[in-house]
Amino acid sequence: MQTTYRDKLKPAFTLGQDAVRKQKETHAGLWLDKYIKTQEKGSEGRQALVDEVAQLTPPKAYNLFYKRWEKSIVESKAKTHEAHTKGRMAVGLGDESVLETSIALHHTYGVPYIPGSALKGLAANYAHQRLGNAWKKGSPVYLNVFAATENAGYVVFFDALYIPGSGFKADPKNHDKNEQVLYPDIITVHHQAYYQGDKNAAPADWDSPIPVPFLSATGSYLLALTAPDLNEAEAKDWLTTTFQILANALSERGIGAKTSSGYGRMKIEEVDVIPTSTKEEEAQKNAPPPKRDRQHVKPPTVGGELIQEAKGIKDSTILRERFHLEDAVALLTYREYDPLDIVVVIGTDYPEAANWNDGNIHRCRVERIDEQEEGFVVYCKPVQKKNTQKNKKVKG
């Protein structure tokens, strides 16, 4: 009787799921999608799955694939640099997954990577916002590098692949020790009902925190760019400039999710981060703030309630330094007034305000007002939204 491929695989199936879990070179992407323990429900099952996937090491076949890929990149005359993660990286966190979170893994080998589209989007956004009018979206130099819908750019962004052996090693002196590339992480949601839009569920200290497990990556990645439609001299200039933009963007902003918490920061080898602001911008930044005419500014009254008038401020660094409010939990704007004239402060006595989303409308009651030379500082106490539904009388 002829032995079929299925017959050869039968011993592996008969071993059961637990035996498969002991194989440390299993495809991490398949494990993440297929091997959740059904006997463990809710967050416990998800946490167990994340912990198991984090223990996997890249398959040996990936090393051979990487060498072939690197050789093909060199032969295509692409310019390459190594990028090293400074901490953790969470690319693809919002992708479709059996969990509430995901991570970008190579389809064939299950190792983390950075899609070229993510690198291009990060560099394009950074250039548009930080490099002045010459790099605004739609400008000639912007289109030369990043293109638009109707035309292609000169620079091609390759996927950045994980460099074998660059993951964290518990014993750096032992080169035979398997490196760890993926790590288990936790997002803790403190006020789930509030974030889901329940208007009657205001954030409170007694809300139960809900941990959401996810995977993050570490290690080094090979970045590759090419400009096949340009001559060698022109290609060198454009690729050098693009790598410089990437170096600044990865260092200052990071890539992937949770960059505001420090995730995704990277350093590109042999490419220095340079200041992007002009001398005029630096002069304006270091100049003392101008005195403002507050003759017509009318602050709120003590004891009054600010309703539908206070909105969270996204970037409050300058205000915190100007009014010496480094310890404030939250800063809000008031009506149409510039926050340099009137800034609303939620003090450390009300830590729940730390969970307020920037830009959202909040309400609070004025406790005191400090008039400074720079402007009015209004200290407020958060007020929960009132239930506007009228009480109905019960007959009986």
C-alpha cells in the first residue's frame, strides 16, 4: 500500500495539541490563530496564548531565507541600513486576529517584520508635518519621494525584515542560546463601559481594570530603499535624504501602535538624527513669550459650572511650562479664549481626569482662580454628567 502524505503526518496529529506546543520553532502566526486553549475562557485563555507565542524562536529555515533575500537586495543596488529597536515595537496591533490585538508577522516564517507601507507612511507624514513648506504634501520634492494617487514616486520602500540573532538573549555570551523576539505585554482598560460610549457610565475609582494581553517585538531590522528609475548619482542623493527622514521619524515618533507610550522607537545604524527646525524656528522657540493684552478677557466665576465649554488640550507641554503646571492631571480650554489667556486645570486631587481623551468635552466646577502675569489659571473639580431623564411617578 502506498504511503500518503497524510499518513506521514498522522503521528504528529496523534501527539495532540500539548505535544505540538513544546516545539519551539512552530510558526508564530499559525500558533496565534489556531492554538488558543479552548478550556480556558476569557482573558485567561488569551493570556496563555500570548505567553506561549512569546516563547517561540524563529525557525532555522528563516535564516536561509534571510540570506537569500539580503543577497537579492544587494544585487538590486538598493541602499540598506540596520534599524535597532530601543525598547518594544507593536506593528499591526489593530489587524484582524482571534484576540482583540494582533502583530505583523511574516506570512511564511512567522517572524515580526515592518511593512514597507508603514515605513513609507511614517516618513511621508513626518516630512509633511516637520520639514517645512518644501516638503508639504503635493509639493514637487514630496511627490518625487512619496508620490500621489495619480503618479508613482522614485523611491521604493521594501519590507524591513528581522535580522536573525538580533533578538534579546538572556545570556549574551552564549551565542547558542535561543534569542527571544516576541514578548508578552498588557494593555489595562480601567473604564471599559465609558470608552465604549455608555453615557451613564462615568469613570470611577471602583471600576474593575480589564487586562488585554498583546504581543510586542524587539530586535533589529534591515531597512532597504531603492530608486530604480534614477541614475546612480541622483538615486544616491534621494535615498540618503529619505533615510535621513526615516531616522528622524523613527527616533522622534516611532512606528506602529502605542508610540505615545514609548513603543516603536528605533535607531538607524550609520544615519544620524539631525534637527529639522530652521534657525528662525529655533529663535522663535527660545524667545520669551510675548505679553498678551488681557483687558477684555473675562474668567469664569468661582463656584460656577463649566458645561460644554471645556475641551481637552492635545499638546499641553508649553502651557505646563509657562504656568508651572507640570503636576496637573489634565488641562482644558475655556470657551473661545486662547489657553494662553485662560487655562482650566484639573489638579492631582482628581486622578480620574488622567483617563480623559484629548479633544473631548468635559464639565467641571470652578474651585479657585489664580491670576498670573501670563494669564488666568482656573482650578476645577470634575463633575459627572447629570441624568436628564425625569423620574416617573409609580402608581399604586
